[in-house]
Amino acid sequence: MALALRGSSRQSFSHAQKALESSLSGSSAIDAANISQDFFGIAVTLDSSLALRRSLSDPSREPQEKIHLVQSLFSSKFKSKNSETVIAVLVSQRWSTPRDLADVAEWLAVSAQAFAAEQAGNLERLEEELFRFSRVISSNPDLRTFLASSTADLEGKTGLIHSLLEGKVAPQTLELILQVALHPRGRNIEAGLSEFAQAASDRRNQVIAHVRTAQELSSTQVDTLKKSLAEQVGRNVRLNVEVDPTILGGVSIRFADELIDGSLASRLAQAGRELTV
């Protein structure tokens, strides 16, 4: 999940990450899932109120005043006591824009859900299932239109997703898919799923590469490409490979829906050439 943070928000995000990791340390999968739900609720509330976002990101207000405000709004609703500690750190920081506060709250929610998956032995499964469901959405226009509709009721979307996925995917996968469908925050569903998958992958210092090829890759080619990309970007790489005959030949490589700068683009092109040698 790529956060385009600038200025003071970058350092504030780092403090929020550390607060979350401290709260998650020693936590069970259940408590981590509760923290996740708490922060998804915070993100939804922040998205619904510009006045609240501005109040909580106002640098002229004392941190303790902002902490008192969020405690009065959320403490009685929290499923996990640990959420109180993390939200206090979150609102105590300085934010470049009010929007950053909501974006980071959502990131914390996804990361906590990924921790829950990790504790349950489902982290790799979570990443794979989010990718697979995004492919299902892309290939099913009717389903995509319904889930993206702003007029469809939330209960109907929830019921459909449960009927399609409950018992077939990890509980953490189901929760994240529901969040993207019910609260897209201006994204299309595929983009939201991709961002959530990357946030989950961040737990292993890993980036996700979306690879499109004209023909299915052999296991040897997949291993070669993964190794080459990891060397080029300096991090572990998870490959999501999609066979797309429309590209005719070669490979197309994209990282987590992020804009690739020229230097990285050339290195990725080199990795693709190594694959075809």
C-alpha cells in the first residue's frame, strides 16, 4: 500500500508504525483483528468529516487536546484497548494534510489485519487471495459494476461478498475485501486490493510485482525473474503473474500500482530482457 506522504507526514507515519508494532507485539490474531477493525472505523469516520480531519491535524492545537477529542469519540467503541495507545500517538503527530491522517489510519488497519494473518499462518495466502479476487473482479464486469456502484446498498454488497467468499478464503482476506468494497475511498476495487496486498507484503519487507506475459512462465522462468527483480530493487519480491495474450510478446512489469521512475523502469526492462535470453 503506497502512501504518498510528504514533509512532516513521513516522520509522523514512522512514529505511528512503531506505535502499532509495539501494540501488536505479543498480541493474538484475534486482538490484532480487533485493532484492525478499530482503525478501519477511524478511517471511515475521518473520511466522513473534513472538520474532524482538520481538527486532529491542526498544528496549532495541543497534542493532549487532540488525544482527548479522539478518546471522547472512539474509546467506548474500541474492541481493543491497544487501539487507544496507537490512536493517541497518531493524532499527536504533525500532518502535512488532513487527508494523510485518514490514509495512515487505513494503513494501520491493513497492517494489523496482516499481522493477524501472519499469526494464523495465513499471510502468504492473504496476499495470493487478494490478487486472485482482483482478477475475478477484472474479468466479471457485472460483479465489478455492482460492487463499485455508489447506489447499491452496503448490506447487499456485504451479503454478496459473503456468499462468494465465506469459507473459501482466509478470514483476514474476507475482511479486507469487504473494506475495499464498502469503503473504496475514491479508488476502484482492483486498486484498493492491490494497495492492501502491498501493505500486507510490507510485513516481510517485500514488494509485489505484477507481471503480465503473453504465455505462461515456467517455474524456472519465474524463479529467474524473481531473483533478477530482487537484485534490481534491493528488496524481496513477490510475483503476481497474469497471462495476457493481448501483449503479444515479452513481459510487462508493474510494482504495486506505483508510478515507476525512469531509472527503475530501465532496470525492470533489463530484468525482463534477462528473462527472455
